[in-house]
Amino acid sequence: MPMITTNDLKNGMTLQIDKDLFQILDFQHVKPGKGPAFVRTSLRNSRSGSVIDRTFRAGEKVERVNIDKREMQFLYRDGQDYVFMDNETYDQINVTPEQLGDAKNYVKETDNAVLLMFGTEIIGVDLPAAVELTIAETEPGVQGDRSSGGTKPATLETGKVVQVPLFVGPGEVIKVDTRTGDYISRA
């Protein structure tokens, strides 16, 4: 894997540090009045999702990792696993709910998703900013009930529960923000 210096860091780049993969969320090159320059970074562990802050000396060498992005289609659930098909090679792979992370709340059968892969290991999923999902179950909204701010819980077809306005009913298709998990609008 290619070695780069901390002077070449960019947001979104993936590094291998202590046999773990970290994605650069933010970095700042600091040149204090006294002493050597350094690079302050904010890194997200690609496997666990935890965020750490780490400081490197300016010019220090780090190992850059190339992440393969593959567009795959979600076919069906096989027990606990999710079965995806590579859109180019038509190979099928089983993905565990842990590997999908929060993305399991937003993918439904026949949806496409971009899986981030390091070799054969799936380290993440790139989803669109918003997805359209059908409401499987929700209570009927009671007119005049405003104690909850005009929202009620609704269970989506994937099993995720989101807060929706009182006028939204079962069977309706809504847009959900995949970054926050919030209701956006009717589809």
C-alpha cells in the first residue's frame, strides 16, 4: 500500500493505522510560533464507527488504503444476512447486519447501494441522502392532539421507527433522510 506524508492528507481519505482503517473527517495543518509544525486530524474508525482525534508530526509517513466502491443491488434476506449482487459481475455476497450498520434501516429489496470494500471486507455503505420508504404501521392521528408537537411514531417497511406528522397514514410512501433518520416529506 502506498505511503504518503501528512502534508498530502485530504478529507475522505482512508488510512491504515495500527492495523485499523480510519477515514479522515477533518485535518488541520498547524505551524506554531515555537516548535515544529504538526497536523491535527479527526479520524473515524471504519470498522467500529468511533471517532478519535490524533496529531501527527508534519511530514510523517502514513499508510494510505485504497477503498473499492462497488454498486450492488440488495436482492433478499437470507436469515439474518442480506444478500447483495454485484451489478457488474453478478456475484452474490452475504452481508451481515453488523457490516451494513445503520444502512439496514434504509435498504429494501431491489434497491442499489454502494458498498465500500477493503479487499473482501465490507467496511461501510454509501447511501443516497434520502430514500423513499412505505409506512407499514402507524396510529391514526387525532385531530386537536398537539401535545406531541403534531407528530406520531410510524414503523417503516424496513422496521425503522420515525416520527411523522399526524396527517401521514399507513401505506403512504415518505422520504427519509439517511444521515439523520428524520422524516422529510411525502414522496
